Amino acid sequence: MKNYKSISVLILIAAMSLGFFQPASPEEKLDEFAKYSQKLMSADKDARIEASEALGRLGDSRAVVPLLDRLNDKSEKRDVRESAAVALGHLGDIQAVEPLLAALKDKKERRNVRESAAIALGQLGDRRVVEPLLDVLKDKNSRVRSSTAFALGQLGDARATEPLIAALMDKKNDVRLSAAVALGHLGDKQAVEPLLTAINQDSYTRPFAALALGQLGDKRAVEPLIEALKDESPLVREAATSVLGQLGDMRAGIPLVAALNDEPSIRDKAAEALVALGEPAIALLIPVLNNENLLVRATAASALEKLGPAAVEPLLTLFEVENNPIRAEIASILGRLGEQRAVAPLIDALQDENSSVRVSAVVALGALEDKRAVQPLIAMLKDEKDFIRSTAVIALGRVGSRQAVKPLIAALNSEAENVRRSAAFALGDLGDIRALPGLERLAEKDPDAHVREYAIASLDSLAWSFADAGVHLEKAESIARKTLLSEPNNATFHDTLGWVLYKRGEYREAAAALEKAVALGDYLASAHYHLGLTYVKTDNLEKALDAFETAFSLDKSYQETAKTDRALDGIRNNLEFQRLLSQ
């Protein structure tokens, strides 16, 4: 508890900087000011604290006077006065400077109130308080010195540099920590050497000294920070890793690669730092794809993807080396990068003896969605490994070529359940009526429950596709009603039936189905959009606008769809509809 108390104010400042204390809107201020001003006079201490915090968030200058009354009332509870000081800092009104300064300088004042007053003065940004704060930096109370050091950093005045450098040698941990943070804020290069010295001090100060050096951006920090990557404290190693990325010096490249083997948080920071180093880091990251640790390999792969096009050429060169132990990993990265130059080498890799390479190439080709891959992927439906056949089925579905329909229908008869399941899934995406008999058979008779579920879902997708295209609508309605029999509480299936009925001109029936869909799944943007279209057709404009507003809030893409949807031409001049489109 003691350590927690010593950094409580710093935690508060961190929360503020991360946006936990957001100002209220003007509308909220009008109603809330009166409410919380009244609550500030409550007999209940907790209510007064809540009111102080709320008035600080509101950002209304009328709150300054009542908050100053709380701060100046020495008979008031300590926690309330502390909250009032914090709130005055949020409000940023210079009326509070003198009372806050008086509270800080009063050595008989309660310590927590003095701490909060110091932090508030830092937030107010009035540089007239710099000299008084420098005097308080010598205070006997270490927590007051700590808060004052932080406040001086917030004020950003160069007069504080040398006193803060001296504070790096303070006997108390929290003062040294705040001094390091403040020097980072000040950005004065005079602080580099003292901060480099501080990196070799206690583990409490070292990480903050490292972060401050990163803010100063001085290359003299590179070698000491590289050494700090070996520190016994994970906090120090993590801070050093982050800062080395900011400094962008290639001397840190190899040490950062070594840091990929560290704890997860440090590994992630090391990857970010390597990405920050840019193209020169690619050659360092590629060998890591052969690391024995799966998570390390994945982190390196992710970093290479973030480096983007610059990584493609070296990856392709290495990929074409036969028997390369990292070919599978490279194939996966090339697919995720969306690099079309990789299509031909990936097609060649489908013949690799290593099944891991073959399956990675299949997945990558599916991700690239290049029609050149269709026939080679069809050939993979005869691979000896059923997991590769199943993956090839999914890849063909992603590529979306009609050439794949017949082979995929044949795959519905596979002895391997995972192949049948994948084929059902892919055919649903392709939306070809030739798949209907095979999918219906699987939905009714397949011995595997998962295959039946996939087949039913794909039948629903077929019905949806037919409705979208305005074809086979009678058959689409039959399919949609059958799928609903299997899952009567499936919101998506009700949406599909409603969409089909809308396309058939059965608007009242469509509305009933779509109302059921949104009742079961209020999160379905498509159902709300289709319901809005249906209400337009039934001349229920108010309900239509409500449905569109919900659809747009759930999925912005429907807002773009509505801008060109000819079915909405009749209401395009409606002012409320125009407002919804422009939000």
C-alpha cells in the first residue's frame, strides 16, 4: 500500500493523459453544472468527491469558485480538498493559481492536498509558478517533491532543467522517477548525460530514464540502451526496447532481434522497434522465421508484413531456394502481403515435397485471389493429404471462379468430413445454382453434424445470392423457408427470407420476416437496411428512416450503398434522409 500511495498522483496524471478525463459537451454542461454544484454541498463526503471530479470533467469555468471554496476550507475532508485541487487543474483557469500555490507552499497543509495542488499547477501552464515550484522542489516531504518535479516537466520551462537534474540524485525513488519523466518532457539536451548515468541507478528509476532519453532523441543513448536490453528488470528492458525504436539507429538491430526471444511484452516492443528501423531490418528479421519458438516466428512474420513492399523482393528470392526450411513461413507472409508477383512461385510450390509448404502455398494463393491459381488449386483436390484438399477447397471458394464449381461439387462426396465441410462452405460463397442438389443432400443426410450445419448455412448463402442478383427467386424462397425450419431462431435466416420476399415484391410478408430478424439479432446491419427498404415500399417513412439510421450506425458501408440505391430515389430529397446520409 505504501508504494501505491507514493505514486498515486502520477497514476492520476497518466490516466488524464490517456484520455480518461474527457470534457463534456456544451449540452451536458448546462444540465450537469447545476446538478453537481448542488452535490458539492452534500453532507456525504463521497458525494462531494464525485461532484468535484464531475465538475472538473465538465470544463465549465463557473465551477472554479465553488471548487476553490472546497480547497480553501481547512475543515473539509482531505480527500474532498484533494479532488477539488485535481478538478481545478482540469479546468485550466488561472484564477486557481494563487490558491493552489498557497496550498502547495503551506508546509502545515496535508500532504495529499499539496501533491494534488502541485500537479494542478503543472496543468494550468502558468510559468509564473516556476520559481515557487523550484523552491518546493527542496521540500522535506518526498511525495511533494515528486509531484512538484512532475509539474515542472509539464510547464516545460528551461529554468527547471538543472534543478531536475539534481533531483535525479534524490534519496527517494519517486522523486528520481518524476525528475526523469520531467526531463524527458523538457527536451533539454543538457539532461542526456545525467539520464545516461541514471540508467545505471536503481531499477525503479532506470526505465523512466530510458524513456526520457527516447524523448530527447540523442544518439549518445544508443549504446547504454543496448546494454540495458540485458538488464535484470523487465521494465528496464521494455523501456530500452521502445526507446531504441524511436532513436532509429541500426546499431540496435541485432540486439533488438535477440530481444524477440524475451518476454511477450518485450518481444512485441522489439518487433515494433525493428519495424521503425525500416528496410535495413528486413535482412535481420528473415532468419528469425526459422526460430524454434512459434511465437517468435509469428512476431517476426508480422513485423515483415508491416514493412510491406520492401520485404517482398528478399522474401521471394529466399522462397525460391529449394529445401529452404522457412519456405512455408515465407509463403504465408507473401499471401498476407497481397503480392501478385508471388503467384507464379507459389503455384510452383504446390508441388513441394513438404506438405507444410504446399498447404501454406494453397492458403496464400487463396488470399491473393488470382485467377491463374484456379486450375493448379483444382489439381490440389487430389493431394494425398486431406487437410491440403480441404484447404484447397476453401482457397477455390476465395478465388471465386466458376471453373471451380464442378470440382467443388464433386468434393461434396469426399470420404473426408473436413473436405465435405469446406466444399459446402466454398459453394455457398460462389452462389451457383448447380450446387443446390449436393448441398440439399448434405443438409438432410450427411452423417456428420458439422457438415450438415455448413451445408444449411451455405444454402442460406445461396438464397441470399439469388436475391441479390434477382434470379431464381421462387427457388430462393423455398430454400430460405427450409433453412428456417432447421433453425427458427436464426436472425440471419430470417433476414435472408425477408430479402427474398422483398425482391419478389411481397413487401408486407418481407416486413414481418425482417422485423423478426432485427428482434432476434439487433446487431444485423443488413436486416435493418433491408427493413428500411421494405418500409419505404409500404409507405412507412418514419420507420424506414429509423431502420436506416440503425443500419448506418452498425455498418457505415450501408450508408454508401444507400447513396446510389435506386430503390431510394423516391425519398432522396427528404431532409432527414439527407441528414442520415451525411453523418
